[in-house]
Amino acid sequence: MPIINKNIFEQTKQAYKGLLTYVIGRDLLVKDLFFKLTGVEPVCVSNPQKALDELPLPDIVVWTGGEDVSPILYNEKNTYSNNNINRDLTEMLFYQMYSRHSDILKIGICRGGQFLNVMNGGKMIQHIANQHGEIHKVEALQWPFPVDTGADEIHSEVNSTHHQGIVTSGNGVIDMLSHKGVTESCCYVNRATSHMSFIFQPHPEYDHEKTTSIFMYYLHCIIKMIQKDYRIQFPRKKAEVGKAAPDGRVALNDGWFVVDDL
């Protein structure tokens, strides 16, 4: 059970109730995690053509951990990547298939988040020394959502098993967590199409309570955005990162990011 406000936990399960969720591949830990956090029993899918022909469109699709994303997908030479091009091509088919529908939420965990970053125009740092396998503090922590978790101090550290780092495209991206200048979690939001890709590099399925709590907090906020309980605004005015304006807006990285209660 994540360390989080009980009301948030119950609201999250209620918000996800009935949402059809697919997990790409056969990661049973991620499948069990989503069931525990949302009450939804995900369906594991691995064959794009079979999913297209035989299964209904999902509400949520989750890409999971594993090998590095092939650098050829972001137009760079392979220097430190241990990749599986067959997996990349299969997951690209799923991405292309479900990206035709703007109302399908895409979620990526660890490698899955790196994959979604690349699909949204980002690149990868192919090797980060002395980070693989650590539990580390999260730096530049900004919480852009108006949700009281009841225990803010738990959002101080995450687990890490990745040796690569995300370099976001800067196009419609909201940086959420970082460590030593490297993005740990972010969300791509296309204002024109409403496409949303939520990226989370740590492993909430690995039974690290603080990591799982942060992940659930974001699951809660994102579904509330989709259901229009919260609203995203992208004003152009820039401000000092981390400083709140008189109206409560907070500056994140490249400008204002606001979520208002409706």
C-alpha cells in the first residue's frame, strides 16, 4: 500500500473504475501494480495485429521496463545502448496504432517512459555513471497539481535501475521530477490534439513505498485532468523556476505551468 492520503487513494480507484487498460508485453509486476493502485485488471497484449483485429480500443496503454531504446529511433549512433530492435518495432506499431486516438492515455515506466519520450521527439543520454541501481533524492521537486497527499515529505526519493537519461524535446512537455539535472518524470501534452504521454523513469512496481506513492499521486492528477476536474494552462509568461506568482501559479523550467480546479 502506498503512503498516501486515504481519500486520494479511494478517489483514484473510483476515477479509474471501468477504464480498459492494456500493458504492452507480459510484465506481471506492472499489471499487479495497476490493479493494486486503481482497481483495474489490465490486459497484457503483445501482438499489435491481434490487438487491432480482436480487442476493443483501450482507455489506457502502458509501456514497461526492459532493454534500452534503440538509438536509431532518435537518429544517434549506438554508444552504450543494449537494445532489442524487434521489441522497439513492435512497440512502435502499438504506439502508432493507439496514437490515432487522442483520448487514449499513454503511460511509460522506466524503459517504457524512455520509449514514449523518443516517440514524442525526445532523445536519450545513453549512459549516466553512478546512478544505476540507486535509491536517490529527487531534486527540483515541483508539484504542479492542487492535491494534498497528506504527507509531502514522502516525495523525497525514488528508486532507479536505469543507466540512461531522458532528454525531452521541449515541445509541450511538463517536467515533473529531476535528479542531478536529468528528468525522472514528465508529461507530454499536445494542446492541439489532447494527446497525453506520462513518463515515469523509476520503478513503482518494485515495492519501494515512496516511489509508488509519487506514481500514484501522478496517476490521480492525470486522470483528473482527463476527466476535466483539473485544467492545464500554458501561459507564455516566464518566471523564476520554483517561485509562485501572486495568483498561485508556479514556474517550472521553461515557463508557467498551472492546473486549476474547475
